[in-house]
Amino acid sequence: MTDPTTTTIGAPAVQYAQDPNHFTATVVTPGSPDEPRRLLPVTFTFDDGTHTQVLHGTTDDNGVAAPTDLLTLPAGTYTLTVEFAGNGLLTASSASQSVAIERDFTGSSLNVPDQELRWGHHDPMTVTLIEPNVGQGEPPLPIPGKNMTVTLTGPLGSHIYPAGPTNVFGVATIKPLMELPPGNYTATACFQQDAWFRASCSAPQTVNVTGGFAGFSRGGPFTVTGIANTTLGDVHVEDGIVISGSNHVLSAAAGERLEYVTTLTDNSTGSVYNPFQVPPLGIAPQYLRSSYCTGAASLLGVPITYSSKDVTFKNDQVISGIYCVTGDIKVQSRVAGAAVLLATGKITTSGGNQVLSSADPLGAKVLMLAESASANAISLQQQDARFVGAIVATGGVVVGSMHSNYTGSLVGQSATLGGSSNTVDGR
């Protein structure tokens, strides 16, 4: 004679995919009271007609089997059959019911060091994907093997960068070539829902794409003349570099690069630099007058002044806002303020002691933009000045100043850094 058994299923309120199994089975010999049966092997079979997984457990002193195997099945509705196959003393018994496996929650995060990316460089962006496990009785856990995306979007453009698969820590780092124009962008990292996990996105954060270089010569040479001129950060020249004069310090610190595509000619004395011959980058930083001169009275709260003729900012004038000039712009001594100067012609400076910083609301930090195709579209001939922002020309940028500091980039078809004791800091 064998004793009868009955098997019942214990179903959790919620069972998440890719989690330890929380289903149980209880095997008893029915009676008054029921008699729990211990040390009995029990199988748990999940099946939806396409996917099947079998788990194994052994009843404890209370007759309860609770396997802790990871459920690898995708989310969905399954028939769960729990079975004790019987033995020489106890009869077989089983139970079946419909059960649901839910997609688990995820949390996505994005880290961009210093909230900055350099245009034309391969700077890192790191994504992390976790199971938050809030209220699930276990700590947050990394989710490996998943692909994510990083999206940068802003008024100057947008791009989606694939990232992944995540490693055992749920982390993936990418270093894409940054081609978006310099400016401010909203950045998010996202995971799209799959068969096991729900979608999530990181909190939006503002990331600034900087000019990336102290100097960028799009097609012509980068020429350094005069005495004791300095570049901090990288310089990139799609043509060649010609150095004359003396005692220049050109992208000479650790990690800084003086990059040229064709030739480097050094006719100077006492100059130091870190030369790298590189292939053409194939792209150039893009700064558009139309992004600022929209015809509106202001741009993101910054007032715009329009002029259909040449403009001269005279000695001691304080300027503010965006200036859209159809013609040339001249800047005399001690002009100060926060501004964006945009000319369809040339921009020139004279005298000295100007203190100007960019008022660019788009985050590209443009200070001067001249659309003239002349080799001296921007000519900076002052002394003891401080300029903060990108200085950009369709044609060439010529620096012939003395004792002046430029925080930003010199960008043009060609560029000349001359005069004496000038510093261009593109970091």
C-alpha cells in the first residue's frame, strides 16, 4: 500500500523575469490534519507553447519545495505544472495553473565627465543599467549584456550613439568622434524594453560640446610668428604648420597635440611643441550666422541688435547681446562686455585693453564670427586684451596682438598666431 499525496502551488504576487524563482509547491498526505511530506523531489515546468523551462526543488520539513533557480524565460503568461512523480511509499500528484512573469524594472544613468565633450575628439560617455529592485527584498543589481543608446539633442542638431553591451557591472563606455557643432545639448541614456526588462531613460542633463581645439585650420596653413606665443590644448591643421620667430610654446604639455596633415616647418629658435602628423579629420567645426541672426528681437532671452552697415565699437564702449552686422565690425580700445559679434564682412581690433566674453545662449561660446573669405577676415592687432569665446572666420584669422589672452578657439580656413606674448587657451 502507498499513501496518497496532493500537491498545491504557491504563486507570488509578482514574479519578475530574470529573477530567482519565487513559486513554491507543497506536497502533503491529505488528512485531518494534512501530513507534510519531506525530502521529495518536485519539478516545476513552465510552458507557453514556445518557451519551456524546468526547475527542480526538494520539499522541506513543512512539505514545501522552493527552488531558487534564475527564471530565464521572457515575460509572458505560462502554464506552470508542479509534479511529484511518486515513489514506492507515496503516490504521484501534480497541480497546474496559469501564471504570469512580468518584465522587471530598470534604471538607466549617464556619466559625461565635467558635462563636456570636445568637438573632433573621442571623449568618453559612460552608461549604466541596473535593476533598482525597490521593494523586492534585494539590493540593486547590474544588468549585463544589454545595448543602450545615448542621445544628444539641441537647437544645433541631434545624434543617437549606440552603447553596449553592458559588462558584468551593467556598464558600457563609448568614445565616439564628436561631430555635432559646438553648443549645448540635452543628453539622455536609454534602454529600450526587451522580453525581460522594461524600458528606462536617465534624467536629462545638459552637456556642452566645446570647440575642442585652441586652433583649427580647415584647409590652409597654421602659421606661428613673433615671440613667445603659446597655445594650450590641441591645435589641428588640415594643411601644414610653419613656425618662425622664437620661444613659442605650442601644445607642449602632456596630452596636448600639435596636429598637422602635410608638413611641419620650424624656422624658429627655442620653441617647444608636441608634433603629431595625422590624417585629415574629414570634418570641420560648424558655426552658422543663421543660428543667431534669425530676424527675431532676441534669442533665448539675449537681445539682438541688427545693422545694415559697418559698425565701429568706439573707445570705452560697453556692449551687450548679439550683434548681427551686414558689413564690417571694428573694435577700438577698452571696449568691454558680453557679446556675440557677427559680421558678413571682416572683424578687426585696434588699440588695446579690450575685455570681451561670449554671450552665446546656444552654448557654442562664439565671440566673433566673420563671413569674409579674405585671408585676414578677422584681424586682431590690439595689446593687453582678454577675449573669451570662439573666434571664427570663413577666411583666415590673423593674430598680430601683444600680451593678449584668448580663451577659446581660433577657427578659420587658415590661421596666423603672431605678435608677442599671446596665449590661446582651447582647453
